[in-house]
Amino acid sequence: MGVRGWWLMISVGLGVLLNPLNSSMIAVAIARLQNVYQLDFTGVSWIIFSFYIASAIAQPVMGRASDLFGRRKIFITGLVVAFIASLLAPLSPNFGWLLVFRIVQSIGTSMMVAVGMAIVRIYITEKQATALSVLSIFLSGAAAIGPFIGGVLIHWWDWPAIFLVNIPFVAASFLFAWRTIPKDETPTSAARSMSFRKWFDLIDGSGILLFTVGLVTLLVGLLSAKSSGHVSFWYIIVGLIGLVILGAFVRHELKATSPFIPLRTFAKYPAMTWVNIQFMLVNILFYALFFGLPSYLQMVRHVSEFHTGILMLSLGLCSLVASPLAGRWIDKSGPRPALLVSAMLMTLGSVWIVTLNQTSPVISVCLALAAFGISNGLNSVGMQAALFQSSPKEIIGVASGLFNTSRYLGTILSSLLTGIVMGGKFSFEGFRWLGVILTVIALSLLFMSWRRWKSGQWEELEFRK
């Protein structure tokens, strides 16, 4: 890979890191935003929901858009959108406007993630595996150190800094991308003449609208009931409307020629479906702790944002160290043993949360963070390997898309779980109950991993016979 290739890698890397960086920095800002805007915990949780829902929708849509309009155009447009959102978010007059800019920021950063990998695959032909691994370091590294960076920025400059910090990254990426990413080929006549109606059908706009409206409506009904402390007829109606819309979404997806989420694939390939279910459970566990522990440290134990960021760094560093080691282990033994150990570590971390009390040393949370960090490193490689094993080669692109959808559903459900358990106020009792629920989920995941490991042993024994 020549000098121009490395500059291309840097330009793409600086762009794609913005999505995981902004999704993780916010973990340390929840308590500060709750105080600034005078919100309960459920209300401020929408700053998490909005980002992940927008990312789940924007990434596949922008991936399809790049095939028509060009990857360079989508990438640079994403930089401009992210720049505007990051500049305006600190000026938000109220929390509603902050959510709007947060959603816009998610769409902009998702545009770069959607096409960044494709740009590297197309324009870097030498040592492509090295280039892709470097890009994954940008993604995983940004997510790992996000809480630490967020803690430092909030401690010294307050919460607007977690938005303004994007601006130098965007500016540098824009300058490098403008010079290093080759210009897109002229769109085909089919792309130029495509009507809005045809483009809407191509991206399954009806399915996206049903999914978004149904999910948001259901979340409003569930979280409003918990936040207010009582279940009213209005909240029940809102929740039921959300379920009906999601039911209509499922029916639409089963009939759509180009579905947003190809549900029929789940029924056709059960082994791949189980991998996605496990991956969703893994993300529920990981992100419930990822967003729950900083709030526990700040709201219950009154730890500063700076020290919370330092403690959270143990999770990120353990994940970064475990990932390459997991790759070597999985290359030799396959994904099943690594996933079994990962489930054990998640169970250990969840049980440890339950054993914490209000006088436990704050540093003791590092044990749970380390357990979840190592398990995340194992899962990031192991789940991907399990997906490739369970998916036919001819649908690997679809399988990868469903895999990312499972990730986002897990993150959304983790925030929903935390919001329902905590209600309007983050408390020690609620945090302990969260630990109990996570322990149940971890034990379920452990059982599933053990069954897959035993079946793998049996298959290997039969092969040797």
C-alpha cells in the first residue's frame, strides 16, 4: 500500500470513527444533560435511542444510495452534515432541538460508515486485509475510548465539547478525502432518470416508515408509563398502536420485493437466525452495562465525569487487547469455545453487579468492566466468524446486513431495558435489579453457547470417526 493509499485510509478512518465515537462519548454525558435540561432519566435516554434508531435506518439506506449517486459524494456529504450538526447541537435552545441535531449527526456519520469500507475495498488493491484491519481499529478504538474522551471533555469544558470535538476530525477528513478519494464515475442513465417513487421503493421507504413510527410509538408508550409511575389508558393505547404498526411492518416486509429487513431469510436459515439472536442478546448485555455503569457512578456514587471516564477506559482497553488474541484463538479452534468463555465472563460481570452495595469500593466496578470488555473482544470476532459459518456464501451480503441490524436492535433494547427498570430516577435499587435481569440474560446466553459448543464437539467427533 503506497503513500496515497495510506492517506486515503486516514481520510476514511477519520470519517468513520465519528459514528462510534459519538455513540460512546454520550455515555458519560447522561447525568450532566439530565441536570441541564431538568429531565428525568427516561426522558434523557432518548439521546441514546435517537442516535441508534437513526443509525440503524441510515446505514443500509446510504449504502444503497452510494451505488446510484457515488461513494465519494455520499462520504463528503456525510462530513458536511456531521459538521453542521456538531456545530449547531451546543446551541440547542431546548432538549427537543438537541435530539434533532443528534439525529442529523447520526445520519451524517452513518453516511461515512456505510461507504467507508467500500471505498477501501475498491481503491486499495494491495494489502487489502491490512487496510480493512486498520479501518476496524478506527471503528473499535473510537468506541473503546469514547467514554474516556467524553469524561475528559465534560470535566474541562462541559457537555457542548463532546459535539465540538468532532469539528477538527471532520475538517481533516474533508481535506484528505477531497484530495485522495477518486471522483465517482458518471451515474448511469438509469440512475439519472430514476423517479423519486422508484427510489422510494428501492430503499423500501414504506417499510422504513412503518419500522420507525412503530418502534418510536411503542417506546413512547412504554417509557412514558414507567417515567410517570402509573399506567394510564393513554399510554396503553399508544403502546398498542406501536405494536399494530410493527405488525403491519412485518406483513409488509414479507411481501416487499426489496425489504428493509429481509425477514424471510431468518426463517430460511435457522442456524444464521440463532447467531443473530445471540448477537442481539450480547449487545443488550454489553450496552446496558456500557450506558448504565456511568450513570450509576455519577448519579449514585457521585463520581466525577473525569474519573468515570478513566474507570470506563478499563472496558475499552480490555476489549481492544482481547480482539486480536481472540482472532488467533478462533483461527485455531473455531468460534464456539471463545463464545462460551465470553458468555461465562458476561455472567461473571452481571453477578458482580448484583453483589455491589453502596459502600463497595468504586474501583471494584472495574472487575465487571474488565469481564465485559474481554467478552466484547471475544464476541466482536467470534460472532462474525459464527455468522460466516452459518450463512451460505451466496447471501453473505444480506447476512452481514442482518447482523448489523441485530446489533442495533440490541443497543436499542438495552436502552429500553435500562429506562424501564430505572423509570424517572436512576437509583441503586434499580441498578441492582438491572444486574439481576442482566444475569438472567447472561445465563440464557451461556446455555445457548454451551449447547452450540457441545454440538460442535459432537460434529467434530463424528467427523473423526
